[in-house]
Amino acid sequence: MILQIENIKTKSDSELLSLFCSSGNTEYLGHLYNRYMHLVYGVCLKYLQNSDDAQDAVMQIFEFLVEKINKYEIGVFHRWIYSVARNHCLQKLRKKNKEILTDFSVDFMDFSEISHLIYEQNDEKQIDALQHCIEKLPETQRCCIKMFFFNEKSYADIVDETKYHLKSVKSYIQNGKRNLKICLGNRLQNE
């Protein structure tokens, strides 16, 4: 048994990887992973900013390797494991920060006269003009404007439902408001 352990220590990364893939013996993979565990932990600590989370991630990455390493073609193990660790941490951070943070400053929200028309529909002419102008908007703008103002959806809700990117949703709403303002100005002036 001691001879086998000495034999494992002299094997290269690619030899240990090959032995694990052919035999399924986790001792080979464990020894290989152990060589770079400090690297994995360092990457996880850098991204996750918490020692306990980093330790958990190190174990999760090893479990991932045991199950999935056969599916990958690996050139240089230490470079590959660095990428795996980084991607694992980024994925954890994305799941943790699923909410989309937005700036709710007065300028950003910009509740202009269009918002006023939408929320306080008193004049029949204004209501008709607003409905007409909304229907004239491009589909993407119309969809986002309706969801944001009429259905009171957040940017994050609109992103989830439409699968548009956050920047696109912001742009569609901003451009939609501008186009509505122009259309309403023209329509109400001509009546």
C-alpha cells in the first residue's frame, strides 16, 4: 500500500487524470485535486469574500469533478481547474444576487407628463390620444411601456418575462416615453 502511495506521488497531472478516467478510483483524482486545492481555495475566497463559503465551494468543485470530469478534454489541469473554480464562484454569485439592482434616482424614474396621463386619466381626449399613441409604438417599446406603467412591473420582472436584456428594457421604456411624448404632443395639438 505504501508503494502505491509513493507511486501516485510521482505521477504527473495528466497521468493521474488518465488513471482516474480509466479506473474511476477517486484516490487518483483526490491526489490530483489536492495538489491544487490551495489555488482553488484562493480563487473561491477572492470571489466569495467569505472563508466558509470558499471552503464549501472547494468541496462542491471536487464533487463536480468526480461526476463530470470525464466529459471534458483537459490540456493543462491547473489552468483548467482555475477556470472551473472561477466559473463556479461567479455562478454562485449570480444565484445569490438574482435581483437586478437599479438606480432609483429622480432622473432615472422620470415620471413626466406621460406618467401623469397614464395614472390620472381624466380627459377623454387624452385617454384616446394615449391609447392611439401606445398602439403606434414599436412592439418592444409598447410591450415594455405597458408592463412598466400599466401592470406596474419592475425592470427585473420585465427582464424575466420578456427575456430582453436589462439595458434593452431600460432603452425601450426610455425611447417609448419619448415617442409617446412626441406623438401625444402632435395628436393633442391637432385636435
